[in-house]
Amino acid sequence: VLEVTLGATKGEGGSRGKKVVIGGATTPAFYLFEEAPHHPPVVALDVFDTEVPLPKAIKTHVQEVMGDPAAWARLAVEKFGADVVTVHLLSTDPLIKDASPADAAKTIEKVLQAVDVPLIVGGCGDPKKDASVFKKVSEVAEGERVLLSSLTLDMGEAGLLDGVAKAARDHGHVALAFTAMDLNRAKELNRKLYEFLPRDRIVMDLTTAALGYGLEYTFSIHERARMAALMVDAELQHPVLS
């Protein structure tokens, strides 16, 4: 499995205090009796740019910073020790606030100034809006090597994927390739991204599902991807975000 680096330090053209390396596996998951992981799993803590309904057990700890993503990110790092922070730009959703790409970029600027850990930038799930947001965020976060979450085949159908992938390449970021528990589609999306991005700038999200397909099917998809990677299927040799 390829190694992918999130975040760039000052010496690398960014402003992060540290970077995080994921991937590098040479055995199936949890085969600790064969070899210790080259890089242990990393947990990213979630931050939202607008108030969202949360379970009381979580809300109790973050209610003072809800509505202020920079302060929320600082809390995640300073109090909870987050190695990576995911900023969900839900306010850009046309069905919520329809915030502009410029507004989203300002939010990311503030979070980058508030914390020095690598960032994952999450969109709203609308392909057209996410494409415009990711392009603007890529410019503002030049050289920070953020993970753009996520690029999809739907963007390709709308003619938007190439532009987002180019923006990620030109501004030094990493792309999260999102597909819904279908390895053939995962390979198809990765092939499209190879036209623009180096292979070590791509992470896969194969999706997890607790209902419907069920967790067992989810596990099997991840296992099949790892086994294919170890059997030298280059299109599936990317680390996974879940």
C-alpha cells in the first residue's frame, strides 16, 4: 500500500507543525503476528462550520465552540489531542445556507491559522458545489497538502472532476476518491485521477455501512481491496479513509 503524507511543514512550503503519514501496509489488516504496521491508524476529529444536531454525550464537550470552526478545531487539538482535523463545510450545501466558495475558503484560512495539524476539508455532498468549493480552498490553502474530501465519479459525469483534480495538483493537495462499496468503480475513479495526480496524492474512501449492506459486506470490501493491493493491483494500492 502506498504511503501518503497529509500536511506540509514550513520547510515543505506549508505551515503545519507536523505532518502525518498514512499507508505503507505490506500485510492484511490486523496481521500483527506477521509485521507491525509501518504507520498506525490515524483518527481525525470532526469540526463543522455550522451548528448541527449532535448527541448530548458529544454536544456537552463542544457546545461552547459550535458555530466557530476555528475555536472548535483548537479545542480538538489542544484538549482532545487530535492529530488531524476534518472541517465539514456543510454551510455550502444549497439546501442549508448555500455559503459561497469564498466564504468556505475564509473558514479554512481561519482554521489553518488556529491549529498546526494537517486538515481534511469535507464538502457538502453536492458535486457541483463541492467542485467550486474545492477549487477555491485549494488556492487559499496553497502548499498545505490538505485532503479534499471527496472527489467522486458524479463530478466526472458533470464534467467537473478534471478541474478539481488539476486544482489539487497545482496547489499541492491530496484527493480523497469516494465510491460506494464497489471496487470496480473505485478503480475507475482512480484511473481518472491518475491523469492529473501522482499516485501518492490519492486516498480511497470505499464507504462503510452499518445498515442495508451491513458491516460484514463493508469489511469484505475493505479486505478485498487490501488483498488486491498486496497482489500488486496498482489501482487499489492506496490507503483508505473510513
